[in-house]
Amino acid sequence: MRKAPLATIAALVAVGVTSLGAVPAASADPGTSDPWVYGWGNNASGQLGNGSTTSANSPGQVLGLRRQDVTSLSTGGNETAATNSFTVALLKNGTLKSWGNNQYGQLGNGTTTAQNVAGSVVGLTGVRAMDVGCFHGVALRGGRVWTWGRNDSGQLGDGRPLPATVTTATPELSSTVPVEVQSLDRVKAVAAGCYFTMALREDGTVWTWGNNASGQLGNGTNIRANTPQQVQGLSDVEAIDAGAWHALAVTKDHKVMSWGYNADGELGDDSPTTTNSNKPVEVKHLASVARVFAGPYNTFALLADGQVKAWGRNNYGQLGDTTTTNRTTPHPVAALSGAREISPGSLHTLAVLEDQSVIALGRNDQGQLGNGTTTDSRVPVTVLPAGSGVVHVAGGQGTPVSFAY
């Protein structure tokens, strides 16, 4: 669900704390002189990191985080409650910061205590990439993979025995500190779905573990796995990403493969039945794909010529085609053409343009569009103006929250 947007395919191989007084507001025109990471939307569990649990319908500062220090940022949680969201940021010095809900130890700080300001994920340095799922995190360090948080579906991949059925996540099935994933090395990229995890090895193979009810592990079964399993029929993969219950891979010849949940057309294979698939299928009608960005229930593809195509859930107009029609095959999105980066969140979508302006569209009941209102919009609204200094955006995996940095 998402999740952290993918880097360009070519780049994938390489990969001051302020006072906790009043929460600072974003300036009306935050140019390059304003250095902070911005957050807005729902804040019931402190996932905005602004020292409060008060929601915001316009951008405000994440305390103590300068955007020049942040490599990537990802927000987890699911749609069942607004109070289960959390956020993790990878800093350029290779350490991780986290804040928000911590019921299952998803902040990775050795506790299960929530916090509304950024704290450290313990025991990890030299991290090159990270992502978060609904209630767990994953990090890549030295070609090895580390995970923490909820583990009732085996999403941590450390081989601990699984419960007979997935019902309530008990504390003993979680880890409040990072643990190493079993039998997996030479990894160059990671991604986290809601209750499953993905890794891309240097040899171009893809490995998955965790929940598999929708076939999101891509191994031809619907059986959970507590250790990495190879996705069948995939080779020469250059990039991966994960939605809530579906997965994506971009191959060396720029094809996009997908598998898992498909009720809203997430797989993009033009299937009239929207049937789940536990094996990879090819996304139709795509060529010259430069980047893909998976949301919880949809996906965006940025093409080499700057065009954007999208498919999957669109019930609030979050695909940007001015309709509320779900798409089972990639559909052109003229409103996002030329976007520098796209981040599909929970029922809304964010994009940053080449001029460093930030736009948003879709559902806005919690102020997640960031334009000072709670009015939904099928067309992009401006969140931050041109010259804001922002180059990245991140929408909440399963909760209505947004970030720009």
C-alpha cells in the first residue's frame, strides 16, 4: 500500500530538532528559504509528526525534519481506523526516524508507545532503502533485509511460526525492533504491501513473504509464507512496488507485470472479470515505462515522453481522469502529464511537478488534499506553489495523510 515511490529504473541499482511549543504553520509561500518537510491530513495517531494529534487541511512542519536530510518517507496504517497510522523517514545519513501509532512496534524503537514527534528506529545504520506496510516496516542494508512491527501473516520473514489463523495480532507475533529476514542476500530494492513484503535481488529475481490471500506473493498459491519465496516466471526485473494487496515489477525491457488483488482493476490486465491472480500477468497497453507508483488500490505509470497512465480504483476521482470509474487497463491522465513524481495515497493522489509545485486530487474528508478545505476534487488542486523547494511527495498507505519534502 505504498507507499514510497520507486526511484528511476536507472537509479534503483545504486541506491536539528525544534522546540515542541506551538505547532508551526506553513508559510503562505514556502520558497527555498523554508527547509522543512511538510505534512497534512488526518493526525489522530500523531502521524504528521508535528507534536500534536490535531488534523490539518493545509501543510504544516514536521518537527525536526529538514527535507534536505530526507531520502524517502512512507506512511502506513489501514482503512479500518484513522488512529492506526505511522510514518517512517530514511535520512541521507542512513538512519531511520519514525512517529505515530506503535501498537505492534511498527516504530521500531523497542516499545509499543505512540509518539507524535520523530524518534529513532533502533539498531539500523547504513540503510539504503525502506518502505512500510499497514503495520510493519522493511529496510535494506548491505544487501540484507530487516523488518519490524506486526507479524501475524509472516510479513517480517524471520521464520517464526505463524498462528493457525489470521485473526488478532498478538504481541508475541510482533517485533518492536528490527529483525533480519531469513536466507536473503544481494538485495537491491524492497517494498511493503499491507501484510506482505517484497525484495528484488541483484540477479533480477523477486522474492515475497507474508499474507497471500489474494495471491500477492505471486508464487502460484494462496498460502502464507514466513520466509522469502521466489515469484514464479519473473526474470530481469529492474524495479518493484507494492499496493495494499497487489504487487508490481518492471522488467529490463520496460514491461510492467502485476499480481495479487484485482477487484478494482489493480492488475491492469484488461480482464473483464477482475479476478485475482497468484501469478504475474502483463499490464496491457503500456510502452516505454520510466517509473511506476503503486497506491493501495491503483497504480500510475510515468512514460518516457512524460505522459501518465493510471489504472485501478477511482471511486473519488483519484486517478485524475475527471471520472469516478474504476479502470481495468491503463488510462491516460492528461492532468498529471509532466509530473516529476506521483504518490497515490488512500483514496487521494499527490504529484510534484517540474516547477516544484505540489498538486492533489481525490477524496478530501480529512483535509488530505492540503488546500485548506475538506471538499473532494476530481481535478488537481494546488497544495504548494511553484518554487516550493519540494521534490518528493508521499500519500498515506491506507489513511488520509500526505507529505511533501
